Amino acid sequence: MIRSTASPGGVASTLRTPPPSGYDLASRRPGQALREKIRADCPSLIQRSLEWALRRPENASWRTGLRGERIVSRELARLRRHGWRALHSIPLSPTWDIDHLLIGPGGVFSINTKHHRGKTVWVGDHVARINHGEGRPYPRSSRREAAVVKKVLDRGCRFEVEVKPVLVFVKPAKLTVQPSLQDVRAIENRELSALSPLTGVLSPEQVDAVYAVARDQRSWTGAV
């Protein structure tokens, strides 16, 4: 739900002030934070090619994550014709970013992408298990990210913005979600299309206002 406390003029003024190019997050590519980590670890093209061939464990997870974020970004791009807008790899700190932020008539979704292709995934209220392994705090992390996004958007938009956390698993063999998990949406990447018909949460003017705030990197200063 959104409860507007801003005047129409306030929303319009937000739209008239696009961020300078150096602060425009709309130009960030999917997985950009992971790309930067890979380049920092392997500065030259030859080094990166060698690392790819050797598949060192310390870099393999970054590359797997990068592929997953690219796949999800392509799914999100299909929602544009339905009035949705997406931002990718929003930096919160040197070690933390929001994988994707989806903004549209159905609301705002903070998307956390996990690439576990061909593996069984179980998701509970607080942890996820991959191939029945040790619990990973994916749901808790998704809630935390959504809370940060909400704080930033509420402050910048001057109206209350509900932000829903979404866990997207890329090409798992099987995804099982506990029915008790109600506040975090856990889905496969191909299920993102189900978001496209959602409406009635944000007006077109509010979509524009939220997107204008979210794409400005200065909005995220001090968020964490």
C-alpha cells in the first residue's frame, strides 16, 4: 500500500530533476558489482581467461552469480511493455548491493537472485537449503534488503512505499517453499512473468517518482 503525503507538485518536481550521468544507476549493467570484483581480482584479459579456464573456487561463485543476474535481467526486460522499470546492482556499500529493483503498477520488488542451476532448493521462513545442505540465510537477507530499500524510497519520495522482497532461484531442479513463508516471495526465474499483470498499487505518476529516486545514486548515501 502507498499513502501519499506529497502534493502533486512535489511528485512532478522529482520527475523534472534527473540525476547527473555520474549518479544515474539506470546505466548500471546486471551484475555490475560482481563484474567489478572479478576485474579487481584478475585485472588483465589474459588473467581472466586463465581464471575462467582453471575455474578457481574463489571466483567460480562470482561468475555463477553473474550469469544468474544476467538471466534474471532478461526476464525483467520483458516486463517493460507492461509499465515496469528495473534497476540492477544498486550499490549499498563496497561489499553489498541490491541485485535488482523492479518498479511498476503492481508495486516495488527488491529482488535477490540465487543461481543454483540443477539443484534442489528448499526455502523456509529463515533459511534456504541447497541439495539438503546447511541452511543459508537467504530469506533473512531478502527482508533486510527490502527494509533498506523502503527506508530510502520513503525518504526520497515523501510518500510511503511498500517494498516486497523476492528471492529468485535461477533454473533449479526443484523448488520447494514452505507455506508459512508469507512475507518473502520465493520463485523460479521463469515465474517473474507472473508479476507483469499486477496493478493498483502505484499510479503512473508514482511509478515515475519512485524510479526517479531509486535511479539516483545519491539517494542511497547512508542507507546502511
